[in-house]
Amino acid sequence: MDRKSVEKQALGLPAADRAELAHKLLESLDSLTDAEREQLWLDEAARRVAQIDAGEVELIPGEDVARKARALLK
């Protein structure tokens, strides 16, 4: 069974079952090795670069983000 099939089935579960499954999945990440964590970060970075290259996301200058964050903290 592939990830998409599992995801589709999981999203069809009642809320309480989805919450329990989410909890178990998150707990399973606590036991990752450093190498596994590093690979996950590398995969995520590659995914984000691909989104940027494909024009799927809007880049926001760091100055804008900092200004908005400061405004929210006031």
C-alpha cells in the first residue's frame, strides 16, 4: 500500500481515531537516528527548492517577515 492510499484511508477515519493515529505517528519520529533526521531535512529542503523552481510558492523577503513579526509582537 502506498502513502497516498494510507493517507486517503486515514483521513476517512473518525476524528478520535485520526488523533490517536497522529499521536502514534509523531511518537514514532522520536526514535529516529541522527542520520534519519538529517535525511528528512535534506528531503524537505529539496522539496522546497523544487517548489520554488516550479514557481509554486511566493517568496517573501526576510525584511518583510521581520517587520510583520515585530508588528504582531507589539
